[in-house]
Amino acid sequence: MIILKQALITLIAVTTCLACESSGDEMSEETTGDADTSGDGDGDPTGDGDGDPAGDGDGDPGELICEDALILDLSLQEKVAEGAVSSTEDGDDWLSSVDASAGGTMAAAMNPWVYMRFGDAGLEKVEIDDYAALSSDAWDIAAKRFGIRANSGNSGPGMVGVAAAAGSYADVDVAPDPSSFAIEDFYTDDCVLIEDMSGLPGNPAYAMANWWGYAGCVTTSNQVFVLSLPDDRMVKLTVEAYYAEGQAACNENGTMGSGSAEMTWRWRFLE
């Protein structure tokens, strides 16, 4: 776990350094200065007074460089999402229902993301708005419509790494190699949005973007992801359904389901 954390810290630090070089003095005025990422007035996202989100004295690799672009591109809102999150146990797994519908397709741009964290009692909603989430490590993952993003890199100040695992969900029982993990990195050094491969304009290339496809409806790929959390625990996760009803028909013949973005996630902590 220590090796993995160090790898993530290095990756975030490199990304931050490259963006700093490209933004020059504008970065120091707009995104550094006296910014307080924890809301407690000391510029320390961990609350331990050393300005180090990893707790190892290496500085602040979790700083958001492209914050202004993020606010616009992700349509961030200063209100808490209404969507509910609930979890039930299914053997050794958790099945979590995530309402990321955001008021429907037409209203999504005016509605916030749902923020969540993984816990011993299941996936828990974090009652936080989009703007507060920019400086919070209280959340691990967020969802809005078919967008799912982790709290790291361009997405947030956290240290959540994402790795796409090979094989089926049942096959994944150990953490991938530390070099497999990535932080959210969907902006160029000049804060230009990097889009995913869906062909739909304006969709960021989130680390988990390949959980879905589009063939007249939102299909699920059964891709398994492993997330490295700041507390050194690992989660394996797959999105089983985007629709509340009818996901199988969508995957098989392109028939749109009902209850879009009322998702079902299957996940568990890896030992």
C-alpha cells in the first residue's frame, strides 16, 4: 500500500508540475495564493497543519490547476444533489443504488453531482455541493448522468487512484500493480478539455469512462475498476446497470430502458 500511495503522489505531483509550467504567473494568482482547500483557513486539506494531502511532507499535489475550466465544463452548481444513494449486502458484495439522474437529460446542466464515499456500512452519500467538493477530501467518487469521476487530479483534491482490471468481477481478488493506477487527468496543460471516445461532444475522458457505451441506449461494458482510497483500502467496482429497469434489453438489442441514470453498482473492499 505504501508503494501504491507513493506512486499516486508522484503521478499527481508530475501532473501539477506540468500544468504549473504552462500556466505561469496566472496559476499563482488564480489557483494558489492563500487558497484554503479544507475550509479551515490554513490551506491544509488533511487538517493536520502541514499542507500535505498524503501526509508525507511532499507538498500539495492535490491542488486543482484547471478549476475555472472544471466549473464550466462539468456545469458545477452551488447546491447539494437531491439524488439518493442506498446500499444492500449481496453475499460478500455491496449493491448500491445511485440516483445520478440530475433532473433528466435536459436539466442536468443545472443540477449538481452526487458525491459519495465507500464505508463499512456501504456506499454513503456525502451532503456536499459541487463548489465545496472542489476543496474536500470527504468524498471518493461522484456521479452525474453517465459521468463518474474519482476525487483526484483534475477532478478534486483527493488521492483516489483508478485502475481498469482485467477479467470478470469474480476474477478480481487482488490489487493491480501500483503502476496501473491513474489519477483523473482530463485536461491538457493549457486546461483544454480532453474528451472521451464516445463521440459525444463535451464528455471528459474520466478514468472510468469506459464503463459505458452507446448503441441507441446506454450500455454497460462490465469493466471492473479497482479504486485506491486515501485510507489505503482498495475497492473493486463494476457498474451493473445504468437504467432502473431494462438494462439487459439495452445491452442485447439497443432498446432503451426506463429510469435513466438510476444506476446499480456492485462493489466490495479487497482484502
